[in-house]
Amino acid sequence: MKNLLPILFAMLFIAASCSKKKELVEEINKQEILSQKIKDIIPEQYIDSLKKLGLTINSDFNPPNIEGTYIATPLIMKATSVPNDNVRIGGKFADGKFQLSAQTSDFDIKLLGRNLLHDRDTSIVTAIAGSGNNFTVYGKVRSTSGTKSAIFAIIMSGVKDGNTIRDFKMGLINIDNSKGGTGTFIAQGTGRIAVDSDGITSSLSQELFTAAAKDNIGFGLKYLGTAP
């Protein structure tokens, strides 16, 4: 029996090593899948631009489930890289309403919005990252004005807290203005950061999300004036 113990220990060690190696490979594969999804949505240089403006970016591959419908209010301008931006820091925007659904283990998620870029927004491609209760949603959205259009990236970060989100921040940046012309959209490579200034982004009923409202008109983050 004594002669068998070293063999048993060796077998257990090999099994444990194989298990750890398998877990490591799975983690690497998940990180690669997520990294590629993010690259398909927003080029790295534009992520860096939003980081410089103060946007929190999560890129870990264990995000919380954040499916739900939410309202960010009061939504306040935090930072901008738009030259001579007509929206001042501290300016108040229309309430940002958004619905997140169909979240998968492959980091896919569906984003529908009201007053994020336009009165109604639907993501072309979306991904979610994060760990613990911290998350970041990456969305690519086409905005159209008449015969012109531009592709924007919308990035939302926050902390899931029950049915609400804490510390919600949202960045938008024009990533493709090849069909946008001049003066219709903010310039390619420029962006804005907005925050839910009271720190709590509440859940919203489906009825209120879909209901028409007078402020659901206009392009971009609709400027309402200086925040109180």
C-alpha cells in the first residue's frame, strides 16, 4: 500500500493540474471572445478617448445579469471633446430611458433606448462586460437624419444594485461619419459623457418606456438647459 501512495498522489496532482489548465483555457477563450466583440463595436482608440473624458470602462468577462428597463434622470453633461460644444458642463439632458434584454453567456445583450442618441435607438451590435456587480454595455448604433447617417458607439457603465443601477455613466462617440456630411452630427472621434447625477438609475415599467412623450424628439442627448 505504501508503494501505491506516491502513485495516487501523482495521479491526483496530474488531475488537478489538468483541471486548472482546462479552466485557464476556458477563461482565455472567454476573454478572447469578449475582446473581439468589443473591437467589432468600437475601435480601441475611441475607447481611450472616452476613458480620457472620465468614463468608467469594465472589460472583465463575468458581468452581472442586468436585464431590465431603466430611466437615468436627471441626466447631466459631465465631459465633452466636441470643439465649441453648445452643451455646457452641468447641462441637463432629456431623461435617458433604456431596455436591456436577451443577455447571454457569450456576452451578447440587446439594447433599446429612448433619448440616448435619438428619440428611439436600437443597437446594431451590443456586448456586455464586467465582474461582480460592475458592468459595461458596449453598443453600436446608427443614427439617421434625413438622407444622412452616422455610426455611434454608446457605452454605459454602472453597478447593479437590486432592481436599480448605481453610479450610471454613459459615453457616446461618433465612430463613422462617412455618410454624415458636415454639421449634422458631432465630428467623428468626438464624444460626450453624461451621468445620472443623483447616483440612482431606477427601474421603469414597460408602459412608461414605450409611452410617447413630448421630450422624445430631437437628435443626440437632447439639451434642456443648465441643471439646477
